[in-house]
Amino acid sequence: MEFLLIILLLLFLLLYPVIKAGFKMWQQVRQMNQNFQNARSQYGNGGAASGGNRRGGGTSSHGHRRRGKIFGPNDGEYVDFEEIIEHRQSVQYVEVRDVEPRITDAKFEEIL
């Protein structure tokens, strides 16, 4: 009997945080959906009811008319370009000697 009681207590201690977190997530999703519904009812449906952003044209909820594309169907995606070739002078680099000699007194030790 004590063994069963200990197992039930452990299950409760393990499942309680999971259930509590799930309930909090459910509340957040419910609150978010409620906020979206409130905004939708306040500013208009934006869909079929107010004629919002339909593809078939019409006016939006703010009275603006939908505009067509700026580019025509014959306009391409790429632009013709002209390649400009410049002849530049090549610079020759002269090897510069070190002003100070390099350090040579440090011994190399391999660390294993």
C-alpha cells in the first residue's frame, strides 16, 4: 500500500507541472484568439464581409482602390548592361626588409 502511495505521489509531482504548463498555454492561445476576434470586429473583417483584400479587385475597408502591377507582362526581370573595361596600372610591390631581426632565441617545445 505504501508503494502505491509513493508511486501516485511521484506521478502527481511529475504530471502536475506538465498539466499546469499545458493549461497556461491553452489560456494564452485562447486569449490570443480572442484578441484577434476583437480586432477583426473593431477594424472590419478584412475578408468576404467587408470586401477587404480580395484578388478580384474592389475596395478595401479604408476606401483605397487596389492598384495594378507597375511592370507590364513584357518587362523582363533582368536589365541589359554594358561592360566597362578600365585599364589600370599594375602596382609592383617591393619586398621590404625587416627593420628589426626576428626573434630567434625562443625554443620550440611540442606540448603533448
